[in-house]
Amino acid sequence: MGPFNFYTLIAVTEKIRNLHIRVPVVWKYLFCVVILLFGSFPRVENSYYARLFKGQYAHAGLHSGFFYSEEELEFLDHQITRLMIDNQFNGNVLVARYGMLIYEKSFGFSSFTRSVPMDIETTFQLASITKTFTATAILMLQEEGFLSVDDKVKKHLPDFPYDNITIRQMLNHTSGLQNYMWMVERHWRSRSLPTSRDILDLFLRHPRPLNFTPGQRFDYSNTGYVFLALLIEEVSGLSYRDYIHQCIFDPLEMNRSFVYDLHAPPAMDNRAYGYRQWRGRHIIIPDDNLDGPLGDKGIFSTVHDLFKWDQALYRSELLPPSAWQQAFENARLNNDSLVNYGLGWRLQTYLDKPIVHHPGRWHGFRTSFKRFLDDHTTIIVLSNNNRGILDVIEGIQNLVYYDEKEIWMAARDEELTDDYYEEYEE
């Protein structure tokens, strides 16, 4: 239904119904229907509204007046900004509610070395948020009939050294593969940067046992996603970079996003550099051999482009709803127990609300892309000074859901009280 859902319908209806203007009630509800229809046709090519819902022209306050007063927006802006400053945050933040952008701000420097200030179009290494794009590419190839996620990897990579690992198990981190980074540090002797194919060759030249039988348990594995990038190349006939650009970035007009392939370095303007802190100084973290392989990391993007990505998922662009549902389902182990990871997405709840998200950490970059599915709320945090951002993320979601949290906690307290007295009386 586009960027709106029934939760949004209720919110819009209540706001319009309560407007203190002398208009027949039926006209208020008719206006509500028009708003919903407006949000249901975001595919109109090159229209202002289509670009709006891709996040291209959204800014704080645009259409958010349906849901927030000016005072509420000012309060959120003040509180989130204070949270960022208190946590010495360096980077960019974007917050959307009901699919509408309500907060965006830049903090600090993209380059401490040259004292270049951050701005909202600065690109960041996404680190493991890259996995959401890699997994989506695999599901797109499945929809096109080139593969099935339940295929054995060896079917598409004949020289793959493990017979019993499926594509799904690499997607949901239950493959048992050992860490490729250890293999590179121990066995890579060339001065050139290794590719994903080189990683496979390392596993062929230096055989390693699996950590466990595939499907036996969850063990987060960057190795699986490097091999998924290689699989995309083998099946599609395109490089990983070209496939992601042609099939995801270009259709969604994610014009500031790119795959950072060091074997064919892209032109980069206004990018953030990753830093670590040492004795009060910011030390830049250079690229190294581990930046060669792609799929587990390697994509640079902006908060605005990630917002386009977020909205495209709500509109079920690129994939049909059934495929997105598959991506957001809990993985199941051999013993039938569930894992809080889908196909390229971490899964959790907050105030009983389902969340799909992915964090990232690489070479000084700390990132988070968090999507609250029930009410189309999105929190995007991109940082480059190696400081933890968990307190920032949790602080933002507590501010955005302040009223709901109060109600939720009161209801939980009431349930606990009822349970207590029932137990006591028995």
C-alpha cells in the first residue's frame, strides 16, 4: 500500500477528525482517503511525490504535522540533539516516523585530519549494513529463477570445498564457516588486495574444517557473505559492484551510494574517514588487505539514501512482499529452535513492536539501520570516530516512543501486579 499502513490510517484519521475547523465530518474523512491514495501510488516515475517518498525531498516537518505539533517536533529536535552532544557523537542521524522524516542532523567532522565538517550528504562505510544489500541481491536472483536459497552452494560454485552448506545457511549465519579474516592474516602473501575469489582459493589451498555441522547453531560469519558476493558474480555474470549498482542503487535513485571496490576505486567526494582515538587524538584507519573482499562490508552510503532504501522496502520494490517476508523470518536450526536473524537482517522487538535492523562496525565506522515495521519508524545512525553508538540508538528510540513506552510499562506493571495477587491468593 505504499508508505502508509493501517496504523498510519488511524493516526491520520484521528488528527484530521480532531481539527477545530468548521468542515463537515465527511469532508475530513474524504481528505483522509485522498492522503492514503496519494501514498499508494509512489511508483509514478519522476513525479515530485514519487521522489518525496524515496526520501529525496523529505525534511523535518514536511507532512509530519499530521502526527506532531510544532512543539513536539521542537522537543524531539532538542532532546535528540542533546543526546548526541552528551554522547560526544560524531556523524549523521536521521529519524522517520510513519514514513515521514522528522529529524536529521550532522555532528562533528568527516575528516579530523583536515578539519572538514560533516554534512547530511556525507557518505559513510556502512560496514555490516552491507549484508542487507547482499542478501537482497541473492533473493532477487532467486526471483529471477537463477537459484534457490535452499540450493547447495556447490551447485553454483563447483569448486566450493564444502558439500553440505546451503545458500540459506550462509545468509542466516548457520553455515559453520571459519573466519576468512584469520585466513588472510595467516596465509595471504601477495602485495595485491585479495578478492572474494581469492578468499575461496585460500580455503581451497589451506583446507579448514567447519566449526560445526551446518544448521546446528548460529555463529555470525562474515565469510559466508564474502562467498555470497562471489556467488552473485558467478550467477549474474556481473561484478558484485555492478550488480548492486545496476539492480539496486540505480532503480532506487540511491545516487550517493557506491560499492567501495579497491580493485577499481570509485571517485569519492564528501566521504567520511574512519578514525580511532589515542591519547586525545584522532588517528585515521587506513585501508588494508581485509578491505579487498566484498559482500560482508564495502558499501558506502548516506542517511538520505538509506532512507530511500527503507521506503523502497515498505513499497516492496525490487522484490514481492512474499520475498521480503521470507527475509524477515527467523532462521530455524536443525533442532527446530529459532534464531533472531533472517536472511540478511537481525530481528528483535521493542515494546512488543517487531524490528528488522542491522548494525555495523569496521575501521572506525559504527553504524545502525533500524526499522520498526508496525508504524514505519526508522532510525539511521552513521558514525566514524570508533565510539559505541548503542546508547545513542536506545536513547533515540526511547524519545520517539516516549508516550507508548509509558503506556506499555504501565500495562506490564498491571499484568505483573495481577499475576502477583493471583499467586498470593493461591
